[in-house]
Amino acid sequence: MLFNPTGLNECLQEWEDLEKDYQQVQETHRLYKQKLEEVSKLQDSCSSSIARQRKKIKDLNESLQECRAVVNPEDVNKIDEIQDSIKERSNVFFEMEAFLPKKNELYLSLVLGNVNVTLLNKQSKFAYKDEYEKFKLYLTVLLLLFSFTCRFLVTYRIKGWWVFQHYVSTFLSGVMLTWPDGELYQMFRNQFLSYSMYINFVQFLQYYYQSGCLYRLRALGERHNMDLTVEGFQSWMWRGLTFLLPFLFLGHFFQLYNGITLFQMTQLPEWKEWQVLMCGSTFLVLFMGNFFTTLGVVYHKYMDQDKAKAL
């Protein structure tokens, strides 16, 4: 319970107590700043020591590789033991650096500059991870709700596989978001980023082709504003479509390559995340649906063109 002084003597006594407590706060804060400076010096010392160790270990490993070809079998075993210890030490350094300040990556450098945002204790890291996982869950739910809203409340004329493909892609995005950062994730990360950039490029080409076709069809009064070029085809569309098809099929085979890569990862001893198998299956579903549907659309358009010529 808080003490509320009423008389002057009680107020003076309370002030004296506050003065003593204030002196203690100042001393605690001074000690806190001193420890911060010590921690900062220890961080710099530890970071430089790790960097020095890494450089020397790298040079030593190269020298051991050169010695391996000229030494006897007993010495080869010693070299193997040293190299095994080097691998273990690299993992230890990685764990150490998780609690040390490090240079921000490109995105953080653009947003924050060189401000250190490293979390220095496990509780803060766990709290950050928990909040980040909640954010990914909320974002996935919102995207699913938005996709269902567009499906049932917004009127448009996309039919068949192309509707289902949107839901499969949304599901794949949700699974990728829950894939924890690990060795297999890092192995697949650059490949997936390359795939994402290529798909964005193909989507731009599709937009350019479809917007041109729809603009001409609307100008002729032959199509509704929300129609796709799949429904109805004219000979002048072949020029743009033949340019677009190689990029589409390359994107489909990129999906197949992603699926095969992920299934190969399930054969590795490091495999333990269920997301690897699920993403691999989803990529194969996307490949088969996109590839065979595109083939069917091209065949249908080709037959329509032959019928138009016959007439």
C-alpha cells in the first residue's frame, strides 16, 4: 500500500526516504552504464576473436587438404579428426554469434541504417519469435479470408483449374511461412527466391498480353470487361501467345524442379520438417495442373483458329 503523508513532519520524513532512494537509484544507474560499457567491449572482443579464429581455421583447413595427398594413412586419420573438430567449431561459432551484434542485411540497412537490432538474451528471442509466428498466422488467415471473399462475393469469370490454382498457391504460401529456419530451409531458400522472381516476371508478361487482348476485344464490343482471353480466340492473338508460351512452360518446369528438389531433400539425414514434403507435393500439383491446363488451352485455341479459317 502506498504511503500518503498528511502532516509536515511526515512529508519531511518521506522526502528524506526519497532522497536516500534517489541516491540508490543513481548508484544503480551508474553501475548499469558501467556494465553496459563492459558488455560492449566484451562483444567487440568476442566478435574479433571469432573472426580471427575463422580466418586461421580456414587457412589451416586449406593446408590440411594439401597435406592429405602426401601423408601416410595414420596421419590422414589425424587430419580427419581435426577437420571434424573444425566443423563442430563452426557450429559453435554460429551459436555464439547469435548473441553478438552483427551487421544488418540489406533491407534493415535501408530501413534502420547501421542500428544494432540484435536480441541479446533467450527470453527476448523467444518473445520475438512468438510474436512473429502470431503475425504470420494472422496474415495467413487474412489472406485466406480475402481469397474466399473474392471467390464468392466478387463477380468474375475465371473458371476451372485457374480458380483452384489460386487456393493451392495460397496454401503453399502458408506452408512456406511456417517452415522454420534451418539447414534444409537455407538450402532451398535461394532457389525459391529465384523462382519467385521469375514468376513475377512471367506474371508481368501475362498482364501485358491479356491487357492488350482485352483492350482490343472491348474496343470491338466483343467481350465483357471481366472476361479472359481464354474464352474466344482470334488469329491476331497468336502473335502475342507464341511469345508468351515459352516463358509459361519454363515457369511450369521450374515448379517441377522445385518439387523434385524438395523430394530429394526428404532423403537427407537432416530432414525432419513436415513442410519439406508438403511443399514438394504442392509444387508437383501446381506443375501438373498448370502444364496440362495450358496444353489444353493451346489446343483449344488452335482448333478454334482452324474452324475460323474453314469458315
